[in-house]
Amino acid sequence: MDPETDEYIRESIENLLGLPIADKNLRLKVLTSEDARRRLQDQIFVLEERLKEAEKCVEQYKAEATMNAQGLRRCIEEKEMVNHCAKLEKECSLYERDLERAMESCDELAKENDKLQFRLQDNSYGIFSLLNLVVFPLDAYKRRL
């Protein structure tokens, strides 16, 4: 058996029996425990640094996520605005088409009105001529009487 293992077994037996532990062994145990404590403290420092870096990353990711959310909101608003504009353009197109039809109807009605005025004027000349044919002989007849 190697001497370290032999020493460990002997110390364990003495400890179990409640025998006093030698100063040398106690000092070794204190040194070993202080060394272990230092190594653990070093690990704590390393882990704390890693934790700080991780927290910085989380904050950075939160900021990026916030910016992405704002960008996404703007994108959605722009898309809604584009859709609304397209709807308004379609509505305007329908109104323009209706206006063109109304203007065409007005043009047709104006032409029909001109024809009717011409016919009315033509008829009024005819009626005036007929009146002259009837009234003048009647006036002449009245004068003779």
C-alpha cells in the first residue's frame, strides 16, 4: 500500500476511536481546507464574472428585442396604412367612374335638351305662322264688320 493511503486509513481509524489528532495532521488539514477554500473562492469570482457577462447579454438581448418589437410595430402600421390607402384609392376610382358616367349622362341630356329646344323653337315658328294665318284674316274680318 502506498504511504498516503496508509496514513489516511490510520487517521480515519484514530478519528473514529476519538483519539487525539497530531498537530502536524491538523495543520495539514487546515492548509488543505484553506487551499480548497481559496480554490472555491476563485471559482466564485469566475462564476460571478460569468454571471455579470450573462446579465449584460440578457440586457442587450432585451434592448434588441424591444427595438425589434418597435420595428415590427412600425412595419405592421405601415402595412395597415398601405392597405388603407389601397382601399381609398379603389373607392376614389369608383367615385371617378361614377362621376364620368354622370358627366356622360349630362352630355347626353344636354344634347337631348338642345334637340328639344330646336324642335320647340321650330314648333313655335309653326304655331306663330298658323296664328298669323288665323288672326290676320280674323282682324280683317272684324274691321269689315
